[in-house]
Amino acid sequence: MSELLSVTRAMELVLDYAGSVGTEAVDLTMAAGRILQQTIRAERAQPPYDRVMMDGIAFRHGSGPTLVSHGIQRAGAPGQILPEGHVCLEVMTGAVLPEGADTVVPVERLVREGRLICFQEGYEPCKGQFVHRRGSDCTTGTELLAPGCRLDGPALAVLAGNGHAQVSVSRIPSIGIVATGDELVDVSAPVRDWEIRRSNEYALTGALLSRGFNCIERSVVPDDLAETVVALREQLSRHDVLILSGGVSMGAFDHVPKALSKIGVERVFHKVAQRPGKPLWFGVGPEGQRVFGLPGNPVSATTCGVRYVMPMLLAGQGLCRPEPYMVMLDAEVDLIPTLTRFLPVKIRHDAAGQALATPCPMPTSGDFSFLASTDGFVELPFGEGVASRGTAAMFHGW
Ligand code: AMP
Ligand code: MG
């Protein structure tokens, strides 16, 4: 067993602080992708009236096969009354079934001569056909959406269909991404031979935006303890969550843990038994702000962001926890005796629809050039030997 904190335990500790950022009311037009925080019940029975399901005629079963048209019952008009006798009303899909009628015959099954309408030769309608009965989908007050669901298209339709122009959803936390490192330059600045462009903040921004976290501020601090203290104190006062990149390893200029302790951020853990991402740091600020110190190496930062930061943020939204997504290894993989291995993979599906993960090991945790050709990573428990082809593994998508 490793002496370092296990991935499972580290995640439990992070989730202990997931908290909740509260709720807010948003307009339906702005609610897509948000996490619902109220129960939505049927405003009335669905359908609210006996609904005609085909363009055709409505009549009293048994009164055919030749009927006289008594007029038209269109959608959006109050229901008419069908007189006694061999009569019908011409009806449109979505119309109210006329009172006195019980059956609909579609227009394709009819032959017309002036006001006389006849069933096609040999056609025998079943009583009640093509009538969508009032309340057959749900009755008034039926629970349609529960708190914790993500508002996708069908959920938005339910909100609209039940009169919710506004809806209560989880507030989106304010997130500060802070990059550290004197060697880093901006994407649009000239870059000298001994410098590299900052990229981690964009990997993290991508992961956040694709999960609906759009309240992000990016900033940069140099590798200087005093300046890091000032910058982090300021960032801490402005955000619910800080995601720092770099400066948490053992180097002489890795000031992040010290700076965080100086501004009252309490360390929950530092270092996890995993590769990449062993130096991961996590702590909690004086007002409950969650602070992640991600190792600066791009593969480590991206992986730890997806493995720890995103699940915590989603848990804070009250999202009903999805089942882990399992895939099957498509090749044998070396395990690491004391560390959980996060291995980038490409996903494809075999003819039976089984998700297969092709390992794409990055030579080092700093080599991120080919990460973009992968779909995410699999999580392999520490152990001796190999995980053979066909082993099931938990998959985390970028
Ligand atoms: P550190 O964790 O600060 O020791 O950084 C480890 C490695 O990651 C160094 O090679 C850094 O240049 C690189 N690195 C740190 N921060 C970033 C960043 N924001 N974007 C890209 N690379 C980074
Ligand atoms: Mg650094």
C-alpha cells in the first residue's frame, strides 16, 4: 500500500467541501445546461383534452362507413358537438375530439364525394383509434422533473409546456484560474527561446465551459512569494473557487503552498498517490473558498482538473451523480505498483457498441502536444504487473 493519500480518499475529501453555492431564478431562455433546483409538476392533465392524433374525420363508432360532413374541427378551437346520426366532423391533428365522437379515421383511409365521406373499401376502424385520451400521459400535479437534473432540450420543453417562464437553478460559482511561472508568456505575446506559452488555463477553461461553468477569471502571478501572497489574497476575496496551476512541487520557486498558508487557506491535503499529478494540493479558505493547486505540467494540470475539480464543481451544483462511465482496454497496460495511473486514451466502439479505450501514453506529464488527439483518460488502480486487454476501466472525458 502506498503511504500517500489514495485517489479515492483524496476525492472523498474534495467532495466533503463541495458545499452548495445556492440557487437563483433564471429565465427559461437562459436555463439550458443549468441544474434544476425545484420540483416541476404537471400544471394540468396531459393531454388537457381528448386530442385528435391524425388529420381525418371524427365520428361515432358504428355509424359508418358513409358519413355526411358536418363541418371542420380545427386545432386551437373549442370542441364542437357532433350531432346524432351518420355524420362526422373533419378534424385536424391536435384538435379537440368533438363531443359525441369517439373514433378518428385518417384522411388516407377515406374517399370523398362532396359532403359525403366514405371509408376505403374493406376498412374497419377500431373504436377509440387515433384519440390521445385526456390525462393519459399524466394527471395534474404529477412530478415531471426533480431537483438535480440538467436542463437539456426535453427538460426545457417540459418547463415551457407547464408554464415556467422562470426556473430556480443552482448558481454558478465564480472561479479564478491563476497561473504561476516566470517562464510563461501570453498566447499573443512574442515568445523567447527560454520561455513557453501559457496553456493550462485554456485547458481548464475548456473543461469548465463545456460543463457549464462560465464565470471564470484568468490571471497570472510571477514566481515570487510576496507577489503571490498579494495576488492570491485578492483572488480569494473575489471567487468561490481558485484553480492554481504550477508552483506546488519541490522547486525553490514553488511558493504556492506557503503563500496559501499565509493568507489563511487551510491545507486539506498535499500529494496524492497518482501519476501524473502527484503534487496536487487542495485546501479551504477562510470563507469556505475551495482552492486547488494543480501541478503545472500540462498533462497533470488537465488530468487533475478533470479528475478532481470538475466533479467537485458538479457536486456543488447538486447534479445527480452520473454512473461512472466504464470502458474496455483495447491493449495491455503496465500498472504502477504504488500509484493510480491516469492514462490518456482514444475511445472507439466495436460492432456491438462496446466502448474500447486505446491507450495513448504521453512520454512525460509535460508533453501535451498529442493530448488533443485523445478523448480523455482511464483510471487504473495501483498494482503489480499489467492490466490485460479487455479489462474494464473508469473513463473520464476531457
Ligand atoms: P511547476 O509545477 O510550476 O513546476 O511547472 C511544471 C512544468 O509545467 C514546467 O515545465 C512549466 O513550465 C509548466 N507549466 C506550468 N504552468 C504552465 C501553464 N500555465 N501552461 C503551460 N505550462 C505550464
Ligand atoms: Mg513553476
